[in-house]
Amino acid sequence: MVRKPEPAPLAAAPPQELFEPDTFSQMLDVVRKVNKEYLYWDKFKHQPMPADVKPEDAWALVKVARSMNRRATLILDERQNLFWYTRTEEMERILHVIDQQAGGNVTTSVTDLPAHVKKRYLISSLMEEAIASSQIEGAATTRRNAKDMLRSKRPPRDRSEQMILNNYNTISRIKEHYLEPLTPDLILGFQQSLTFDAIDNPADCGRFRRDEDDIVISAGSSGANQVLHVPPPAKTIVPELARLCAYANDEGSEFEHPVLKAIILHFWLAYLHPFADGNGRTARAIFYLYMLKKGYWLFEYLSISRVIKNREAQYYRSFLYSEVDGADLTYFLTFNLHAIEQSLAELWEYLDRKSKEDAALRLKLERESSLNYRQRAILMRALREPETEFTIESHRTSHNVSYGTSRNDLLGLMRLGHLVMVKRGREYVFRPAEDLASQLEN
């Protein structure tokens, strides 16, 4: 269970002895180490310290270091102070990795994959994202059952499966909106699509929360003495959403890294909590929309929510740390950057595995004695270009064989289940089976 973090020591000037050359050099190492994961006081106080240095005094120095070069956001906390962040060395490192591996002009091994592999991975990624994002919000079902529903296109059996289906359909259509400016109506439309038939009160679908909704985020089912977050008053939702959208659409002179901006939008929407239900799912959808809008096309293949689901407690704690530690948004930014980096690492691992599997599949086809070389050529092309259509005449022409030989080649592959035959006018057309790759791998 996630609980509200313990209060950190009150900020004070670091004692002078910390600035003695030897001690200060050691303290710089401490600062770098704790800023890699951007630790809060509850974890920081247990870190090794230089001799005779109290954790409270060391924390004061860390706070000074973190406040240097701080950058304000436009998000107002409950005291009307602006959330802020500082770009640490670790953040700079991960942003560089993301730009290298997922930026708009990046050419990676994804582009070299056969179309059927890219399509299959994209669908799998969308499924994983929909399932994990829903499970974070309480969907109670297994990945196996959820994937079975999505693959078979059977109707959802309960609210959890409906939530996952909504997520899948919404995320699949996000690309349709990436050229549009972000507006409150678009955000509201996402929430409506995500929550349809999947929340306790159907009347909460497609509307902003009101004062009478009395929304409070608490720990545990009872929430006794553990109020984690009280959203801003309902009257602030419309003007704050207008500010949020203006920030998202602003291409002003002051540069802010797009990845940081996308995470800030995620936090802002979740903090504002404009809906009675579906806020987390909507915030993550806005994040993905903004990343695609800024040309990070590889994010279409990432399931960041799957990483977050495996570190769910850390995800919520990073949100709470940003609230309780002087509106320092760096906690939330750092966590999400690490989640993105992990998602990218999983993608490269998958690509490496698929590359080896495809090489093995090609070798298997080349050695398949039950097929002639023309049939093997058909299957190789079908794997590379799943939308390809074959006819008896086109195959006859390509290989300079008789009509009967061409017909026997295609019908033989159809009988094996590798091709599907359909009639178009007076002509029969052969198309690759949807599960061709899976058939050949087995």
C-alpha cells in the first residue's frame, strides 16, 4: 500500500563544516548518487554519509544543490506555488538516449523488419499498453484473458475487460489526432472513450467533475487518516485545462525538451484530476499523443504502462514526493524517464530476438523439402509483404512455368493453410494467411 511520505527536515542552511574541501568533495559524490534515482528524504537518510555528517545536514546541502538552476512550470500547487524541476545529469543522459533511439529522424532496425513483424509487434504493444494502463487503474483480469478478448474480438465479459477494450480502441486511434491542437474538448473525448461502460457511475463518462463529486485520493479502501491527494477545486478545472492546452500547443521561443513536456502534461492532468473517473488513463493517453505529435514515432511501439505496472508503488510515490517536497516535479520526471528507458531496452531486446527468429525461419524455409523453390519464394515474399496478392497468371509469369504448374503451386500452399483463396470477378486471388508467420515458426 502506498502511504503519504514522512515529512522531510525543514530546509536550513547547510552547516559550514560541509564545505571543508575533503568533506565537500565526498558530499558531491553523495549528491550525484542520490540524484541518479532522485531519492527523497525517506530513502536518503539511510544512504552512507561521510564521517560525522548528519543526514539532516546532508539533506540541507542536497536541497540547495537541487534548487540551483531550477525551472518553473505553469502548474500551481494547493498553495498557488509553481511546481518546478531541475535537469540532473541522469535526466540529461536519458534524454540523450531517447533522442538517439526514438527521435523523429531516427532510422533503427524497426524499419528493417518485415511488415508482418512490425504489424504484429505494434498490435502486441497496443494490447500490452491497454492492459497495463487499465490494471494500474484497477482492472481485475489476467493478461491472457485480456489478450484472448482483444485477439478474438469477443465482447467484454465484465467491466475490467470493457476498460481494457476502451483503452485499446482509444490508443489505437490516437494517431488520428496528432496533427490537431490539444483542446479541452479533445481531452474530454478521450476520457469519454476510455470510460464508456467501464466506471461505477455511467453519468461520469464524458463530463468534468463537480464540487458535489467530493473527489479525494486515499490510501486503502477506507482511506482513514491517509488522504494522499485532494484535487484543486472544481471551479478551476476549465481555466486550468485552458492553460494546460495553451502550454501543450505553445511553440514559443523558450525551448523545453518535448519528452519532459509530455511528462509534465501527464502530471498536470493527473494533478488537476478534472474527471470523477478515468484521470490516469486519460493522462497517459495525452502523454502518448504529445510524443507522437513531436515526431517520436517509435513510442507507438512502446508499452510504458507495462513498466509502470511493474513499479506501481514507485510511480505513485514519485507523484507524492513531488507534492510534499516543495513542489519539486523532478521526482515524477525522473521516474518516468527511467520507465521510458526501460521500455526502449525491452524493444531492442525484442528486435534482437525477432532478427534471430527471422533468420532461423528463412533458413528453415530454404531447407523445407516438401516445398519447391517457387513455393518457398512465394512464402518468403508473403512474409516480407503480407498485403501481396498472388494469381495463377502472375506466378506463371514470374517463374516462366505452365499454367498447370503455377496452379498446383498455389493450391498446394492453400491446402497447407499458408495461403487463402478468394474469388475476385472471374479470377481467383491468393493472399497470405493472417497467421502465416506463426504457422511457419511452429
